[in-house]
Amino acid sequence: MDRVRKHRQKHVEAADLDVTPFMNLMIVLVPVLLLSMVFTHTTVIELNFPTGDAASGPIDPEAVHLEVAVYADRLEVADGRGGTIKTLPKVDGEHNYEDLSLVMQELKRRMPEKDDITVLLEHQTEYQTLVSIMDKVRSYPTVQAMSVVKAELFPVISLGDTPVAEVAAAGGMQ
């Protein structure tokens, strides 16, 4: 008889698991987490670095190779054949990015089919200066159909060093 009682006492039904509060928590928690996420926008800029054989090939006099040389005290926009188009001195200790953008817009109006430019840098040029120059030569904001859009200027950007003669003339060598 003891066995029968023990057997009856062991046979207890398991209670049903109520998952409703957990589901309510998930229904609230998932949207809150999604809304609190920080969305980042990463832009990749494709750069064309000059090759070693470019200097040894023949130079086509009809082709214009636009250049923006970044110096510590100025920006120079040139045609790549030794001719300076515009020199932009620093204003209040900062490079004149607004005038650079206006020069780039004028060059694009004169040469609408041209899409490449070379940015020449001194060795001590700051990274933020490089990014600002690239932004100004690549595009500019304009209004189209009642909204501000980026108009393309020269999206194909190559990088290089400023000419050695210019560095020496500026006081780099004595």
C-alpha cells in the first residue's frame, strides 16, 4: 500500500509555461533597440595614383591636365604644363575652399567633358585638408527642382607630390 501512495504522489502534472509576458517584452524591446541604433554612412572614394611611366611618355599639348597644388600658404590651380590658372592664398589662416570651388565650377563650364584632376600635396599636408580639397574638386551643392543636390565637377582624382622646384623655391632647401 505504501508503494501505491508513493506512486500517486509522484504523478504530478507539470504546469504550463506562460510565455506571454516574455513575448510582450520582445515586442517592446526590439523596436526600441532598432530605433536607438546609430546608423553610419561610409563613403569610399576611389583614387588613381600616378604610375612611374607617366612621366616618360610623350605629352599631348592639346590635353589639359588640371592640377591643384596644396602648399602651406596657398592653393594653386594649374594646367599641368607649368601654367598657373589661379593662385588662392590663405584667408584668416585657412585655405580658401570657397574660391577653390568657384574656380572648379568655372573650369567645368569651360571643359564639360573633363572629369579628372590631380591633387598635389606637400609632405606635411594634414589629412583634413586633403579631404576638404577632394570634396571641393569632386562636386558642389546646387539647387535643382527646389532641392539641394551635388553637381559633379571632377570626380576622378589622382594624388601626387608637389614639384620639388616649388618646395626649394619656397625655402625648403638652402
